[in-house]
Amino acid sequence: MSKDRPQAKATQLIDDDRVRVSRFDFAPGAETGWHVHGFDYVITAITECRMLLEDPGGTWREARIAPGEAYRRDKGIEHNVINAGPAPMSFVEVELKS
């Protein structure tokens, strides 16, 4: 996590034997901090999400996800997610444990 960026707020909604569901809320410029996904996961945007995704080795990419759209990734992804937009952004992440 950068000292200059605020931390995104993570709110755990469900955590059982099969799934972990979390809501992430970002102020403009906020970040998750570096993390590795231990499970396959699905993200569904609540608001427009203009993300800057920092990858290991210093590479980065931008992603724009419209409200209601979703995407899936495999476990093992390592990155830092930053709100690159001018407005707050929110999404729900569902981690698939089984």
C-alpha cells in the first residue's frame, strides 16, 4: 500500500464453507493494497469502476467496468487495485472456496 493513497474499505458480507462475499468501497484514489487471491473469484460492479491494476514487476493496466457488469479470475492473481476515477467506486467480490 502506498503511504499517499487512502485504503479502500472492505466489508465482509458472507464467509462460510463455500464462499466469501465482500463489498469494496473506494474513495477516488483509494487502493486495496497488494494482495494475492487464494480462491477463484467473481467481481460485480455496483458503480462505474475505473480501475488501475498494478501487477508485480511494476506493470499496470486500466480496466473500466460498467455498473452491473461482472468478470471472473482464477486464484493466484497478485495485484493492487486503485480507483483511477474521479468518483467513489464500489464492487462486490465473491470468492469461490469449493
